[in-house]
Amino acid sequence: NAASFPTLVSLIGTPAFVIGNTQHPLALAPAPTRLDTALRLDGFPNPPDTDSRYSAMVELLQEDQNLTLVRGASQVMTEALEVERTLRGVGDPLVPPFPVRTSLGNQLEQVAKLISLRGSLGMSRQIFFCSLGGFDTHNGQVIGGNPLAGTHATLLAQVSTALKAFYDATVALGVASQVVTFTLSDFSRTYKPNGGLGTDHAWGAHHFVVGGSVLGGEFYGVPGSNGTVFPTLAPDGPDDTDAGSNARGRWIPTTAVDQYGATLASWFGIRAVDLPAVFPNIGRFGPTNLGFLG
């Protein structure tokens, strides 16, 4: 049933970020797993065994419907079975080639495959969640003082090649202006390194947005005390939460994540009047639209 294809698809399991009170994600395996086998629930690869197993599971899920917990679990399983059969029927589409296999590249390749099937899957407004860890670089962020060598450089190279391949895929699929890719992180890093050629936890961070609808080549945000959207990059300066001779550069954000999210949500179709319901703190900050999407 293509009409019931989930709005949210996660390529990294089911972290708390993607679970809501009324919506839950579809968790799929990333590439190179074939899309038509990315959600294998019945344990049998070929008919007629798959059909018999499916019918038996559907019948079993009708039991004990008077119990609230069982009914809820049965509903989730039933929806998953429907999605599995939908994916099984669409095959494993080809998309423009991605670079050498990487964690992020594999996730984005599977997203590109799903987007290529948007008509068959009944997609209209979908959210895809991917993730890349390893940025908690308390040591070894650079090697020998060279910013082009070390953990950080390796991770950023993966981000760069994966996002380039994904954007190129959206262009080839004719949907570049309909797809926006944006970054999120739960914290930033200190401006000054520590003694182990690494950095420690900080606050304000920079993010980037990619897509055909992005008004690129600019920095966006709310101007701070220096008149720009960038903090004053000076330890113990006006935008540093640290103070004194040991200040490390933990910048106070100039722009709220609510404003960042509201700009994306507006492009996605959320009405301005509904933004406070999605971002309850949005009224505490300045403009609700930062203007980086056309």
C-alpha cells in the first residue's frame, strides 16, 4: 500500500530524535543492501513461502486485540509488513554511482534509491535521517599539527564526497530543487585545542544546507554584537562563555536552532501560524525565517 509509506525513514535505526508521539520511523538498512531486501521480516526470500508466512503473520496479529499493548504492537508490525511487501515489489533501482563505500555514502545512496521510487511509493513530503559519528575528537583531531591529516580531516572528506554524490544524484533524478539536505549536531567544539591535539565540548556551531532551492554562497543567521552572523572568534571575547586566561572559545550562539528548524519547516510546508506548535520557543527569538531557502 504505497499510500501508507512512512513519512520518516531512518537509515541508522530508531534513535530518540526520530520518534514522536504520533509518528514513528521506518528503519531501513543502508546500501549496499538491496532496497527490496532492506526490510526482511518473514525470513523467506521467495514465493510461495513468503506469501504463506505473510498470511500466517497477518492472521496472528489479529489475536488479543482487546489488549491495548498487544493492539499497539500489532499495528506497528502490520504497518511494517505492508511496507516490506511494497519495497519487495519495487525492486532495487539504479542511481548515479556513489564514491567508494563509506558509512554516510551508503546511507545517502539508499535515500537516493527511495527518492527515485517516489512515484511508486506514494511519497510527497518525506524526511530521511542519516548520521555519521566520530566527531567527539578529544584527541587525534589532527596529526602533527596538520589540519589536513587526522580524524577530523578523514571525517570531513567522507561528508564531502558523500554529499557531493547525493546532490549529483538528485540532479540526475530531476529533483534537486525538491530535496534539501541539512546538518545537525548536539554540540560544537572548542576554538582552542587541548593538549592532545584535539578539542573539547562547546556550544555554538556552524551548519550547512545543500539543495537546488538553497540560496547558496552566503552565511545566514542573526547578527550578533559585532554586526555579523559570526561570533567574535577571540577566546575571552564578548561571545565566549569561557573567561580569563584559560578561555577556550565556547561560542554563544547568535542564532537559535528553532530559527534554523523553522526556516526548513516553512519550506517543507508548515504554515507560519503553526510554527509555534512545532517550535514552542520560537517566539523568544528574532525572525522565524532566516532566508536561506527560495
